[in-house]
Amino acid sequence: LKSVREAGAKVMIVRGDERAFSSGYKLDPGVMRPANLTTDRDRLVDVTEFMRLYRAHPVVTIAEVRGYCVAGGTDLMLASDIALTSDDAQLGVPNVRGLGITMMLPVWSWMVGPQRAKLLALTGDFITGAEAAQFGLVAASMPGTILSDRVVAIAERIALMPEELLHVTKQALNAAWDAAGLGTTLLRAAELDAISHGTDPVIGFWDEVERDGMRAALQSRDHSFSDTRILDILAAPDEAPTP
């Protein structure tokens, strides 16, 4: 971001490719499986500090999300100033089923309300970009064929603003989260994630990874959730018998 600002840019678009915006943090047991609680907490605090600095940077960031946006990928999306997705993008935090939480997960409650945040996140089920927009988790969704063009058009319009006033306006809008305790919230998330890494399910997951490989461990973790999604249960037709 420093080099982006030094180049005179006011807005930066962050994107992946057609397959994924981000598949999340690298699932490397050598990194993700902690040696002890203290070093794990320190590592996670470093992650939250990156998210905080990324969000506070004067350059306006727009996340262009298509394909999968998973686990830690949702952190980067939510730390961006604006997130725009393709209708069919797949967003989710399946990590809660066996790996722990994500650092920005607590702010889901601020964005969509506590009830909806729990509905969307407690099972780790995926939601589409269109559903994420409907719930307010992202700014908007649209067909993938026009997404990049619309993102560029929005970036160009924001860039019409004078740089100094753009910075002030961004910081003014960020102030609400800062006053609500974003820094403390992220620190708490890091500590809770570190605690989760010492639980039996997470220890068992990494044992399975080392025994059977990552693919098998993920399949085992997600198998019970593969038949439906929590939002599909809500959308299911009324099957009560007709009197």
C-alpha cells in the first residue's frame, strides 16, 4: 500500500482470479499448528495488526470478489473499504468447523446484526455473493460478466475526489468502528482463536491432517454439512400437511 500511495493512487482494487478472491490463510501445520498458546496469540495479534493498518491506510480499497472467498479471505474482504461481489461468489467461514475463527468475524455482527451474523457464521455454511449483498455483508453484487467493469467505474469515480478530502472522509467513516472498539475487538478475536486452537476438535483436525493428509481431513470435517445449507432450510417450502 505504501508503494501504491507513493505512485499517486487514490484507490486500489484488490482481486483474485475467476476461481477465488482468496482461499484463506495457508493451511500449513508447521505454521498454523501452534507450539504453545503464547506464540500462537502473538502470531494472531500480528494478523489483526495487519488488518487494522490495511483498513486505516489513506488509499481507498475495493475488494472485487468472485469465486471463493473463504475463512481468512473474508477478513481481507471485510477490512477493505468496499466489497463488491459476483452474484455467484461463494463466501464462508468453514474453518469454524474444525480450525478456529477468523479475525474479522466479530464485526459480522456490526454489519448484519447479531442474529443474522450467527445465522450466517455458526455452521460455516457458504453464502452466495447475492445473499451476502442482501444481508449487508458486502456493498453490492452483480453478474460476474460486468463486475470488473463496474468496479473500475466506481474506483474512477471515487478517484475524482481531492486526495486530502478523500482521506478525511474515509477516516470519518471509519471513526464509528474505532469508537466502538474495533482494536479491542480484533485483539479479543485473536485471543479467542488462540484458545480454540487448544481445543480437542482442532487438535484432532491437525492430527488427522498429519495422518491422512489435508484433503482427507477437510472432507471428513465438511462431510456432515454437505447435504444442505442453513439458508436453504429457511427457504424450504412449507411441508406441513394440509388440514
